[in-house]
Amino acid sequence: MSRVAIIGSCITRDVWRFRGDAVTDPKPDVLYLSRTSLPSIFATPLTGFRPARPPAGLRPQPHRALVADLRKTALASLVEFRPTHLIFDFIDERFDLLCAGGTLVTRSWELEASGYLTQPALRGARPVPRLSAACERLWLEAAGELAAFVRATPLAGAQLILHSARWAERRRMATGRDAPLEGVEILPGQAADLREHNALLTRYEAAFAELMPPMARVEAPRQRLADDAHQWGVSPFHYVRDYYAEIWRQLTGLGIAAQTPA
């Protein structure tokens, strides 16, 4: 039975959900590491951080992902999991970083909603804008660290897969008609430029492919269309069902078997 680790976003995790698999949280054969960034994964733990119970409105899995980003436990979890397949997607690489207490963390919606920004450990944190040259430099350095980490650990035996995704520029409305996707935000009140972020993803993927050991690639550009009826709401990376079906078809071709619900 395949054991799949995902360093990425909901677009990869939702491939399982939209297949109709029973969703257990966590699944015993799928490790999902999200709401993080490569520079944050390889940074030192946030000194003085004290996790609390998830606040109202923040589900357990996103809260666990947030705590993992702050405490830097993702790499240990990944090696312990011993995946047969390791999938990367970079859609969560849209959030700014924060420099706090000599380390880096991801400025995700979950961090904003958690109340943790009021803790002493995060007070006075300085932003590193995602589209800045500084952030891109940090990301490329961390990508090199990840490539070395994969080669030096049991992860070297896993099938590596790059899930190549982009922000959708068009949406499928309830009427069945397509229309441009407008008014996109990363966080409430923080507008985003779709084309700038897609250009960044193109650069990230090209650099990553050069640094990493050989990887397979899955993508579905023809089905990359935002869905107004998506379970999680309309978003540039909440796609129509045909997208997830096509990605699953490609993943099964790489040896990922249907997962058994716990």
C-alpha cells in the first residue's frame, strides 16, 4: 500500500477528498504538511511560543499545521512517516514570511486567526513580502537545503512528484458559464496579482526541478478553472472536479493506490 506525504496545499489534499474517500484526520496513509513555506520549514523553532487549544473557527488540522510551522516539526514527521511517494505543490507559497525571534514563520490566515501574534514570541515580527527579492532568495536557499535533505535521508527512496499548479484566472459560475476571476485576496484586505504569483510559481518550479533528484510531474492546465460551487468556496486554487479527477488519474499512473479509510 502506498504511503503518500504531501508538502503543499489543499489542491493536492483535495484530490483524495474529491474522490469520495472517507476523510479521517489525520489519515494513516497520507501525511499532509501545509500552511508553511520552505524557508520556514528549515528555520529554527520559534523561541517562547506556547501552543494553545484551537480557537473557535480554526479546525484541528489547520491548527496542527500552524503549530508545526512555528515549532518546526515537519521534517522529523516526514522522515518518521517513511513515504513511498512525496508530492510537492507550491500553492501555499503565496503567504508573506515573518521574521521573529531570530527565525522565520509563515504569515498564513491561520496564524492571523489564531491569536498567536499577540504572544511575546511574535510581537514586533517584521514582514518579508512574498514577491520581494529577499523572499525569493530565501526560498531558493531553502529549496537547496531540501534537495540535500532528501538525498541524505530515507526520503531518497520515495517517488518524488511535483504537482505543477497555478492560480486560475477564470471561474465556473453556478450557471455553468465561465467568467474572469477578479478581486482575489491572499488575506482579508490583502489584494493579490494573479499573474505575478503565477510567474513566481514558474520560477520556483524551474529552480526546484534543477536542484532536486529526478521527479515525476503531474499537471492539468486545461482543467485549471475555479469553481463557484467548491466545498471551500470560490478561490483561484479551488478547482472544478475535473481537475482533481485528472490529477488522480496521473497519480495512479505513478503507483499511488486508492487509500483505505481508517
